[in-house]
Amino acid sequence: MGERPEYVIQGEPARLFPVLSESSKEGRTLSILLACIQSVDEFGRSLLADLGLRVGVRARLETYTEVVLKNGNDKKLRPDGLIVVRTGQKDWSALVEAKVGNNEISKEQLLSYIELAKLNGIDAVITVSNQFAPLPSHHPVDVNASSLKKVQLFHWSWKYIETIGTLLINRDEVADSDHVYILSEMMRFLEHKSAGVQSFDQMPAEWSTVLDFVHSGGRLSARSTDVQSVVGAWYQEVRDLCLILCRRLEENVEIRVSRAHASDSGERLKHDCEKFAETQTLTAEFSIPNAASNLNLVADFAKRSISASMRVAAPSDKKTTKARVSWLLRQLKSSTPDNVYVRLIWPGRGANTQHSLKALLDDQAIAEMPGKVATSFEILYVRDLAGQFSRRKAFIVELEKAVPEFYAQVGEKLKAWQAPAPKLVAEKNSSHTDGGEEEEIRLSPAGD
């Protein structure tokens, strides 16, 4: 490791085996994490890539703990860590603040570190805690955009870090065997309860308040702090669910967010609160590599139900609805049909129709509509939670059971229709050369 940056007047290189007091659980856990970010190339690059930072093979990563900075030291601020990426052209750096267990990052502390970063020309502040954020650029603590001029703000949950490490190991993406061992040991440490790493396991008290309000006929307000708290908790649970799918599928499952909302978390929260107030539903969309379509998730407060769905186009080479439905059912014949429904999308403005998977397997003819042919199918898994919907822990348990179950019964079996490649046909044209007949062969796509 090279010399410390000139703005650091005190700080130790991050240690894989930190010598710290038992009371310094956060410092110990962060030191191990930073040491792995520095020493395991694939791990460090993966984490920083999600911040939009590309770390080339020639770049050098340095990590420090318990740093004291040159400017602003009068406030006695001591960030937990520092990451420096040296590229030979322009260094990039970030202060790191970590919390474990139920400890959360306060807004006051966060603003102090943002100001400290500005004073020392540091590019970013990264927080690490058991709080979840939909994207690393969307922070669980609401900070005014004006405070973030010249400094970027990012957040990693411990479960996210654990998931990245798990994926790299399970997919054999770490080249060096010693690095595999180091990363595996870090994963083993994070998975132990003593590390203080937790999943999101309970909706806030406002969840029950909003649910009761909806069922009493009240009209939700997008500006209500209760509504904003519920939407924020939904973001955290959706992120946790996304990480569960990542680990179960060993793939990089992503939450689909519009480009505008990805770059502006405040606008996303405003939009989703307005949508929740209007529809009384919370929604999410997951992108799963190589799946037939994205997976859509809905929590319906009015119906106290959750639903997961995927949508595929009907095969256009089949000319009747019955033939198209048969194509779909062949894929789902081994599925358990309980709670699974098929919605048929029709051309024009006519209403869509819906049948249980069980009913269609018994009689495909019920899907037909005279004079029309279905253009696509939406396969839904619906769970009526009734009283479980209002129980803040039970809701999460049911949700995290339902989505993997839907994917096992439908998602992993479903294949998107793909038009067959055009076939070459021979066209015979008569032409006369030297009084003889010559067969001219022209190749063209079928149907021309």
C-alpha cells in the first residue's frame, strides 16, 4: 500500500484480522469488509461497479479505518473508513460509515460526513447498515439534493454485500484460490449472528395504520407521512426480496426502475406515493436473466392480497386461441395449479378474460372467444392473505414464500415464444438458352 492521501492525518490500513476491542463491533466488521474489497479484486470491482465506478486492472485500491482528516478535524469527526481508487490519472475516494444490528445512520451524522468530504475534496460518502435501499444511489435517509453538490451519496446493506460475495463464489468468478478462501471466510463471518447482519423482517407501525384507514373507506394522501413510511418500507422489503432471489437463483436479479427515477430517488418516492394513494396497491418489477419476461409483484391493500405475474406473447404461428392456449399449457403441465390463473389478452378494447390454471388444464375450450384470437397471456399467482396482511412480520414471511413459489411453479418453466427462422424454398422459372430448357433456382423466404 502506498502513502496515505495528503488529507489523511491519521488512519490505519484496513486489516483482515483487526485488533479492536470487543465493544467495537462495527469497526471490526467494517475493517474485514474493507480488507476484502482491497484484496479480492473481483469483489471490490463488483461492489464499486454498482456505484458507477469502473475499476480497471491497473487501478490500485486502498482502504483505511479510523481515519482523521486534515480539514474539519475541529469537529472531532472520525469516519469508520476510507476507500481510495488510484488510477494514475485521477484518484477517486469515499468516506465509509458503518452500522450493525439495529443501529441506523442518523441524518445529522450523515450531513456531517458529507460536509467533511467536501472540505477534504473527497468524492463520495458510502454508508453500510442493515437498512435496505432499492439502488445504491437511493439512500434510506432522505437528504436534500442541495447538500449533495460536489459529493455523491451511496448505500450498501450488509445483506447486499453478503449476496455479492455469495454470487461470486457460487459462480466461480474469483480466479485466485487464496482469494476464494478469504472471501469465503468473510461470508462465514457475516452469516454468523455475532456480526449483526440482519434481513428486513418487519413492516413499520404505519403499515397497520394505513391498512385500517383503507378498509374504513378513507382516501389516502400522497403527502401523508404514514403513506411515505409505508412506501419506503416497501422499497426495503423489495430490495431484500431481490437479494433472496439472487441467492436462490445464483443470478443477478435486478429491480426495474425507470431511468428518471433511478437518477432521482425523491421523484421516485413522490411518484410511487401518488400511485399508492390512487390505487391502494404497491408494485415492483424484477428483471431475471434469461427468464421469459419480467416478474411483476403487487400488494393490494383493498383486497389484502399479494400477486406475482409474468406475461408472454402468444405464438403468432398458431391461428386459434385453443392452439395458443395448448402451447402455454404444455409448459405448465407439471405446475401445481393452486392459486395460479391465466389471463388472456384480446385484441381491441374488449375486456380481458381469466381462468384458473386448473380449469384450463381440465378443458381448454373455455378459453375461446368467438371471432377473436388471444394475443398474449399473463400468468398470475394470487394469495389472499386476509388477516396475515395486517401482521407486519407475517406479511413479509408470506411474501418471501410466495414469490419463490410462483417462480418455481411458473417462472422457471415459462418460455417466451420465438418466431421460427424462415425456411428456404425453391422457385422454378423456365428460361430458354440455346434452344434448351434450363431450370433457374431462386431462393426466397417462405411466404414471399
